[in-house]
Amino acid sequence: MKIALIQLDIKWEEKEENYKRAESFIEKAACLKCDIAALPEMFNTGFSMNVSGIAESEHGKTDSVLSGIAQKYGIYIIAGFPIKEPSEEKGRNIAAVYDRKGRRIAAYTKMHPFSLLDEDKYYAAGEDTVTFDIDGMTCSVFICYDLRFPEVFRKVAGDVQAIFVIANWPASRKEHWETLLKARAIENQCFVIGVNRTGTDGNGIYYPGASSVFDPPGNAVCSGNDKDEFIVCEFDPAEAVEIRARFPFLKDIRIY
């Protein structure tokens, strides 16, 4: 499986510019024969609480743009963006997944809004996990702060070979990001793919990139720095199956 981790330096609340730059990286990924292009949390706006100014319908412009790009380049896309329907009191911070034909095959709502920055006041918490298939690899996806809650990862662990985590994770807690991604891979015996942004947002928060792929034993398959916005990584999903067969730790899980 070949994946492009796109550590986009997101332009604050400038959707058209972010669409354009995302597509340029996805085109590059397709030219390199990547199977998947993964973008950060809220790739089209940055981590903004300005719900009334940035959120759109779940099947609005951003959904249409991502669907079109996936179909145009024949590549899977995973990307985060904010949505809000007229009937909803709060917005939702979602991760959407598109297949090679541009069909949306999964949508996940962040289950743990980041209360330290009042995200919970503007975005409603999701209720459940999702799983989806990418060319025979069963996957799930979580968003940023979800990474601190191993319980939700356990809910999908037995069903997946890879878990994506898309984020706007600040440089001040970079060590936590790297450590928790590695821990989630080890304890769930699967690949964990973290995709974080680079640059500085509209609130002056700096982001370190540090997007990474960890294999089931917790080894770093690849990792990014705080500058490069484009990283390509290859791994074999079958390794998750092999590791679990050799070391069947998951069967010993007990729920207390």
C-alpha cells in the first residue's frame, strides 16, 4: 500500500486556496502511483471555531471538490472538514473518505471535541466509530484529540489493519503526538497513520507536521519534519495479520 501524507500548511479560512494546493499535492501523489492521499483535520480552513463563517452542508462544496479530485486522479482520499446543517445547533468536525471513483465510502464525526480550546462549544461530539475498505485493507479513522482516548481505538482494533489519525496537533505537544501514535499501533497490533499539518494558524499556533506511519510492532515506517508538506510511504497491510497470528494478544483483552 502506497500512501501520500500531505502535511498541508493550511491557509486560514481560505477554502479556495486550500482546495488548489491540496489538489496539486494529490496530483503528485497520483503520478507517483500512490493508492491513498491523506490530508489533515479541517484541511480547507484550519482549526477554526468560526462555525458560521466556515461550515457548510455535509454534501456541499468541499465534499464535491474532494469527490471530483478523487475521481479525476483515481485515488483514495481521506480528509477532514467542518460541516453544519441548518437544523443542527452545532457544527461537526468530520473525516470523509472517497474511493477511486469519487464515491464517499465513509464519514466519521470527531468523538472527542477539544474542550481546552472550547471546540465542544462549537462542534458536537460524534457517537460512533467507522470502518471502511481500501483495496482490501480494512481501515478506520479518528481525528486529533481522539488519539488520547485508547478506548475508541479498541472498539475497531479487531476489525482493522490500519487506523488513520488526521490532526491539527500543535508543536508544543509534538512528543505526545509521536508517542501516542506509536502506542496505539503497538497495543492494537495494526498500522497507525498520523497526518498532521504544518505552518502557523490564524490563532498563532505553530504545527510541527511530524506525520508518521507506525507498523504493528511500533516501528516508524516513515516520518515527516516541520517543513515538507508531502511525504510518500509504503507498507504491507498483511503484516498486521501476520503479527496478530504470531502474537495473539488481542484475544486476551478483558473488559473491566
